[in-house]
Amino acid sequence: MGKIIIAGGTGLIGSALSAELVNRGHQVLLLSRSPGEGRIVWDGVHSGEWAENLLDCQTVVNLAGSPISVKFTGDNRREILKSRLEPTGAIGDAIQTTCHNVAPPHWINASAVGFYGNRSDEVCTEESLPGKGFLAATSVQWERACLDHPASCPKSIVRIGVVLAHGGGAFPKLQSLTKALLGGQIGDGEQFISWIHLADLVTMFCWLIESRREGIYNGTAPNPVKNQDFMSELRKAESRPWSPPVPAPLLRLMGGTIGPDASLLLDSTRAIPAASVDHGFTFRFPTIQEALQDLCTKWPRRGTL
């Protein structure tokens, strides 16, 4: 098995991916701003001595980027974009300057389904055009920083959806609200959620790593659901009754004062993983019912995703 380098490897996705790769027999090193066992120190901006680790590296995975669940002030927007473009550029520069006489690593760079913007009930595949708005523009620039970089190596992009897991992200908050009888739909509930169980997302990354597949892939489950259906299934899984909706104006007011931005909850994106399905990838949790049954009845379990 090969050596895998991960940037952003201490977050929700990176931690689970690192553990699974180790379980599969890979050597995993994390690009980090702080030293530690299994870590390579970098500043997230420049190529440097750390780039020597690319000489015998099978794959470098870039998951680096600051959270988007904040108020979209000018400063926060700049930080969201900068925290994605700088590490991506640093990895590309390192591959370009270091891997002259050796086979370059496979470069897998994260992106987000925010690429598609607010698209109502339109089904979006990897072939769909980008949408409008801040998150769409950010995702476009993020992807171009990888795909247009002159570094000559195999490249893949994973447009990640809403990741469902106990370890972080939106699910624990939604689960707590639902248990407290506050699990109503958001707004009119018609907006689609492009979700994926963490276990399936990790398996998708491993599939790309071990097959060295290039291209663009939606990191989503094959069955996106409307918010009203998601919350209904979550209430069923937690044995809770109907709850009143959360008014959209209230979310917009909160988004404009303390955050997060209301678009994260009210925009509709119906992205499906056409590329991975076409290449034979299979999901453990293809439906929201299966995902929530696992998350609500079997978690937490040690040693599992």
C-alpha cells in the first residue's frame, strides 16, 4: 500500500479518512501547522521542505478550508476563499517543483456542491454548469486552482455535499433539536439537500485513491431529499412528533446578524453522483432512511465511521 498525504486531515472528513486508510494498510501523513506524530509541518501557503515527502507519495488529498457556517461578512468571505485557494496553490507548486524525475502523486482536491448554487428541483450532475452566488463562485475558483495549475499529475475533484455523521457537521445539531421537539422543516421545506453518510464519503475517497481515478465526482448520495422529507424521516428515526416549521425570515434575520448565512439552509441543490455510479461505485447508505437508521440507532460505536 502507498503513502497518502492529507491536508486538512484533522477535521471531520480527514480524521475518518485517515483512520480508514490506515486500516487498509496505507501510510498516512497529515499536513499540519503544528508538529506531532504522523504530521508534516507546513504553513498552508508555500511549497517548502515538506514537499520532499511527495517524492514517494501515492496520493495527496486536499481537504483544507475554513468552515462556511458563519455570517458572510466581507472578512469571512475573504477568509473562506483564501483558506481554500492558498493550500491548493501550495500543493500544486510543490508537485510541480519537486516531482521532476519521479512519477507525480495523484492529486485529489475537495470542492463543494455549492458549485451548483440555488437550483430549485433541477437535477445537477458533474456535467452541470456552475450556479450563481458566493459559494458557487468560491467553488469554481477552488476547482480551477487545482485543475488549471500547471503541475502535471492525475487530478480529481470531489464536490462534497452535506455530510451526515455523529462527529461533527450539521447532523448532531439537527438531531438535538429534533429530540427537543424542535425538528420542524426549514422554511417551506421544498429545498433539496444533497447529503451523504460519512462512511460512504470516506469509501468514495478510498475508491478514488486506490483506483487513481481522475475527473470530477459529486460526493453525495444518489437520492437527495427535500428538507421537509429529511426532517420528517429524522423525527421518525427519533420517535418524535410533528414540529412547526422554522420561518425563513427568522433565518435570514439571524444570518444577517450572528450567522450562519441563511442560504446554507434555504438554498436548494439536487446533486447526484452520476460519475461515480457510472464507474461502478456502490453506496452502503443510498437512501436517507438507511442513513438515519444507522446514525440514530447504532451510534456511537467505537471503531466505526
